[in-house]
Amino acid sequence: MIGRLAWHETRSFLRTPMAAVFTVAMPLLMTVIIGASLGDQLVRPGSDVRVMQFVVPVMAVFGLAQGCFGALAIRMAELRDRGWLKRLRGTPVPAWAVLGGLAGASLAVGAATVAVQLAVGVVFYDTQVVWRAVPALLLALLAGAACFTALGFAAVALVRSAAAVQLLGTGLLLALAFISDVILVGARLPAWLDAVGWVFPLRHLAHAVRDATNPFLPGAGLSGDHLLVLVAWGIGGAALAVWRFGWERAPARTAATPRGRPARPRGRPSSMSLPAGQAVHALVRLRRDPATAFFTVILPVLLLVLISLIFPGAQVSGVRLPVFMLGAMITYTVGVASYVNIAETISGDRERGVLKRLAGTPLPGWAYHAGNLTNALLVTIATALTLALVTALGYGVRIEPRAVLGMLAAIVAGAACFSVLGALVVALASRQQTVNAITLGTFLPLAFVSDVFVIGELPAVLRGAGDVLPLRHVSHAILTVLDPAGRPWPWADLAVVAAWTAAGIAALAVVRARRRTTP
């Protein structure tokens, strides 16, 4: 029974592009980009061990944790919200078999992610297999998988909302990766942040796996202290899951009955109020979606603060790191709010039949799309203001009036460009899950090659790709006006973004014209 349920859940995972992108493709993509940046760099002169010897294992750890914790928790919360867990409890299948099948599927996904990562490391980056430490490596991976699986069950037991579980399963793990020697390997953290990283199990798993793949360490590579921490976290998560786990979703809150007279009809709304109403509706939807709000608004601020704390006094592209991070995180917000979120909203409304029902109302189509774009602009500007306040108050960054006008111009141009490209993706892909996989699968690599997430010197091919695509030009335009040296106005960057907008509009018109003529 456990085997059949695990096979069913594994097939469901493979048919969900969004989950596959985050769990399997994301660590692999980060490995490829970091490998392209580091090239054949050696750990020390005269050694045959490359730096990627220590990057590949921690990326495998990140994929294992994402598969056993994030993917498991999100899937279980989704099944519970849809009532599937409750219906399974009404069948002859025992409860332990259901939970065992879910856990088995997460372990299979995590094991496949680790195998792919290590195989890519061995084949393409000359990662050495330390054969004497293979038993310690397998033991560390098994302990980590069991620990994060138990914590995934605990997260679902504590948090009864599927949206909140999604935020916890992805946002928390990503934040911990920055302070756990996973994304920033070997970075010098402030003492208090370093202590926080040692509290959680991700760093212990990363160090246990890295010790078992370190060819410079003698012995069997067994890290007993790290394994004990993983066992303790696993026992605590399992106990919490047994105590608090529920098979049914939390009861929905009933809205209060409005009192007083009903509102009088106001007549036909004006042309300006139509997109305004749609923008307000989109803002309400964002407020009710914690995961989207986290990745759009909170994560940029968190990354700016963390990276500025980890690398104090550093300079990137000729400016102080907080100034660079301000421009990079504003660019990130432009892409997420206008490209990823708008595409997800439109494709979701299309699948639920909202667009078809709206077509039968007096609301014009341009008002719906203008409302989504207005919402993206408002969210981006609010996040940019928050980022500017953090850099001004926390790091002494001074922003001139010229910079404010330049940032607004770049934000508006970037939002228009990426909203058009997002609409083009929706027109080409028929399912929401496919749309989400395409937008995230294209935006995140684009961020690495467009000076948004800087990992080092990129090869000429990747630099050329970044120069052609629009995200780097949005980032460069914002950074140009933020530079205290007073660079010339970035007309060329804005022109490239405008050209991409025009090309996207033309391609969107062609796609829609072909669909109208297709029988």
C-alpha cells in the first residue's frame, strides 16, 4: 500500500511543473551558474580539487531539504485543503499507509535530486567521490531526509492554511539557506547571525555532507555532532506532528453580516474607476496570499539586509554594496510583480473561468489588464520605498531627486515590458502550472545573468545573453541614476526595454490573431 501510494504521489509530483522547478531544477540551475562563474578555479594552488567540490554537495543538500520539507508540506496542505486527506480517511487504507506513501514520495524526490546533483558534479565539474566516506555520506543524507520529512509533517500540523504552509515551506528554507553555508558558502556572518544559523538543522546537514565529501579530511568523514542535532530535530518534529496533526482543513471564517441600509447604486462607473477597482481587487488578493506577498515584498528587503550584513564594506560595479543591492532588489521586484505574478493571476483566472465570465459583463478587457499592471506598479513602488528607507536609515545611502525620477522611469518601463511578456507566456501556455514553471524557470536564471543576483565573473556567453535581455537594462538604468558619481541618464537602457515591450506587443498580437483564425 505504501509503495503504490508513494508511486502515485511521485507521478503527481512529476506532473506538477512548479514543484519540479523549485525542487529539482532550481538547485541544478544554481550549480550550473555558479560553475560557469567559477570555471576551473582550484581550492588551493597545486591542488587538483576544484572549488565546485564544495558547492555541489551543499546544492544537493538544498534540493534534499526542499524535496523532503518544502514539497512534502505544500503537497499535504494542498491535499488537506481540497478534502482529499479526509476522503482517504474514509477508505480502508490505514492512516499510517497514507502518511507513509506521502513520506516515501518525498524521500524518492529528494534522493533523485541528490543523485542528479552529484552526477552532474562528477561528470561536468570533476567532483571527487571520497570512497572511504561514502557510508558517512549516505548516513548523513538519510538522517537529513528523515529530519526534514518529520519537520514537513510538523509544519502541516502547526499551520492549517495551505497558503501559509507554502510560505513556510519555501520562504523559511530559502532564508535559512543564506545563513547555513548553502547559498553563500564560506561567507563571514555576523556573530549573532552565525549563531542563529547553527540553531537550525540545515547548516548541520550541509556541514555533515560537506565533511563526507571533503578529500582533505582524513578518516571516515563521520560527523557525530551534526547527526545528533539532525536526530533531535527529527524527533521533535515527529512528536509535534503526532500531537497536532489534523486530517481536515481549518473551518472558514464567516463574514459578519453588514448592518444599516444597503448602498445605493452609483450609476455607471467612470473609465478611470474601472482599472482602479481592478487594482484594488488585485491588492486584496495579494494580501490574502502570504507566499506571493513574501516573495514579492518581504524577500527583497530580507536579501538586502542579509547580504549587506554578510559583506560589510564591499563594492560591486563601482558602488557600495547597499547601493547596488537597492537597485538589484528593485529590479527583482519589478520582474516578480509584473512578470511572474501577473502571468500567474491571468492564467489562474482563465482556468477558473473568471475571464470567461468577465467577458459577459460590461467590464472591458483593457480595464482588467490595466488593473493588474497598476497593482504591480503600486507594489513595486511601495517595495522600492521600503528598500530606500532601509538603505538610507541603516546604511547612510543618500538618494538624490534625480535618482527618484530615474527609478520611477525604469520601474514604469520595466513593469510595462514584463507585464507584456507575462501576457505572452499566458497566451502561449494553456495551463496555470505550465505558466508558473515557465515564468519562474526563465526569470530566476535571467536574474543571475543580469546582475541582480551576483555570483562572480560570468563567461562571455552568459554576459552576452544578459546584455540582450531586458532585465539587465532595467537593473543598469536604476543603478546608473543611483550612482553618486552622477552618470549620464540611461537613455540606451530604457530604449532597449521599450524595444522589448514593442516586440512583446507585436508577438502577442500575432498569437491572438492566429487563435482567432484557427477553427
